[in-house]
Amino acid sequence: MNVPGLWIAGLSAAVLAVSGTYLWREGIPSSVMKPAANTAPAWPVPVTAGVVKDQDFAISRVGLGTVQAYNTVTVKVRVDGEVQKIAFREGQDVQVGDLIAQIDPRPYQAQLHQAEADKARDEALLANARLDLERYSKLVVKEFATRQSVDTQEALVAQYQAAIARDQAVIDNARVQLGYTTIVSPLSGRTGIRLIDQGNIVHASDSGGLVVVTQVAPIGVIFTLPQKYLPEIIDAMRGGALVVSAYDQDDRIKLAEGRLELIDNQIDQGTGSIRLKAIFSNLDGRLWPGQFVSARLLLGVRRGPVVPESALQSGPNGSYAFFVRQDSTVETRPVRIAASRNGEALIESGLAAGETIVLDGHYKLRPGTRIAPVPSPAAPAKERTASSAQGRE
């Protein structure tokens, strides 16, 4: 056994134990035991900074909507017969009164002629009955005819007059039925897919129709918004008609601009939302029935400090931004957002126009951090109109 080695090892252990006991009793500076926490880095942090703008900001509410034809008509036949002619092309624009189809009119022309012949016959009988009544009236004065014969003849005249009135009604009905053989468009719009072909026998009782005509100019959009916005919408409507803009589903391309037509008369209790209807002229045909759009209702315009939404951070106490001091250090500022739209936010309180804030690079920052601003890259356009993909609204 190596006795000197054991003695040296034991002595070392004793020294370490005594030293540890001393340090535990006397204490050591915290800067020695562990590194400092929340200490700002020695080198400035590169960030993108910007100035809070003072500008007009549109207050709008956005809801998902569905395009709805202003009027929709399923053109049906009202008489039985053979379809002799289909006078429209699928997808054709038609006006009120344009020919859609022709039903074989010959049976109804024959009925009309028969009714006219019956009237002519009854008119001839009426004329003869009136002559007989005139003769009987003269004879009864001289007592060559009885009063009963005169009364009977008067009744016969009245009977023929009623028959003629009935004949006229039959003629009118026959003309109506004949008119139904010529089917015209009841409104101005666009035809859809043809539902029946030429040569088929159709009936007034058929459930289907010939074609569906939809009016697409003007056109409507039905969209929904949470019921909490209802009071401010009603207040805004008192100032005049409200503008509604229709965008594609990505809320990027503006399709059309119209006006708010009405607010539905009840709130959907299942979803807590209110339905609204907007009307668009749609002269360029950008809106199509059944299309899903993003409807943006403009309530008004306010002026105030505006910042990019990317500059705002979320914390346990709400939103905040990093304000840049004159010495290039940052501090947190709690902010209250009044409204947001297209990546920008209108600030209710917390920031003022002209102040400098951090736009990008927040993840390395904490209060007191020194920053080194770098130029911001050109941001791509967030919104394009249908006529110009490069221009902003």
C-alpha cells in the first residue's frame, strides 16, 4: 500500500471541505456564482425602425359574402305542346321580351277560331231575336200578340247577349293560351344551360323549365358580420349610404364597389351574426352569382397615428411596441389599437405621430437594449385592383 499517496489525497479532501464551508458561511458575490440576468448585450442589435405616421385611416368591417343574382327566373312553359324552336344560345345576354322558345301554336289557333265563330253565330241569333222582340212589341199594342210572348222574346234576347259575353271570354282566353306558345324573357339577364331540347313535348305541369335567366347587372352580395358591429353600422347609415367593396377570397384583388342596401331584420341567434345586403352595378361582370367574396363595409375615416401591424407585439397585458429613445435604446410602450386593415393599425393611445418605433427584429430586444437601425426593404403591395395588379387601392 502506498501510504504517502493516501495521506496526500486525504489532506486535499480536507482542504476542499474547509474551503467550501467557509464560502458557504461567508457568501460570495452573485456576479461570481452566476452570470448576470437581463443584461443588455454589449453590441447594438440590428433592427428595422420606422416613424409613426399621421394619416387618414379607413374604418371598415370585413365579412365573408356570397354573390346573389338581383333577379332569377326559371322560364317554364304554360301550355302543352311541341317545342318547335329554341331561340337562344346558352350564356346569351337577353333583354325583356326577347324570344326564348316557340311552342307549336296550331292547336291554340284553332281554338281561337272556333271561339270567334261561336261568337259570330250568337251575334246573328241576337240580331234576329231583337227583330222579333220589336215586332212582338208592336203587335201587343194592337192586341195581336200576348204580353207573354213579348216577355219570352225579351228573355231570349238577354240569353243571346249573355252567350256573346261568354264567347268573348272564351276568345280572350284562347288568345292568352295562344300567346303562351311564344315564350319570351321576363327580365334582362343572362341565360344558363338549356334544360330542354327542340322537338320535345312539354306540359304546363312539368316541374322543370326551359332555362334559368339571371340578372347580373345590377347584382347583390349577401354577407355577415358579428352582431357587436350593429350599433356602429346603424349610426354610420344615418350619415348616408355606406360604401361596400367586394374583394376576392384572398382579400387582395378588388372586384367591385357598391353600396349597402339593407340590414336584415333579425340576428341569427345560432351564430350571433347579422346579415347585410349590398348592391353593385357590375357592368364589367366581375361578380358572378354563387361566387364567394370578401365584403368590406366602410364605416368612416379617422385621422391618427398609424403603424404597421408587424411593429406591434402581444403580451400578457395586451399589445405593446418598442419605442426608440434618443440614445438609441428601446423601451416598451403599451398601445391600444382602434382598428386594423391591410397590415396597418390605427393607434388609439400609446404612440404619437413622429415617434420612432421598431418595425422588425423584436425577438432580440428587451427594455434598455441598444439598437442599430438598418434600412427597411421595400414591402410588396398587399392589395391590387382587378384592373391593375401592381397598383394599390
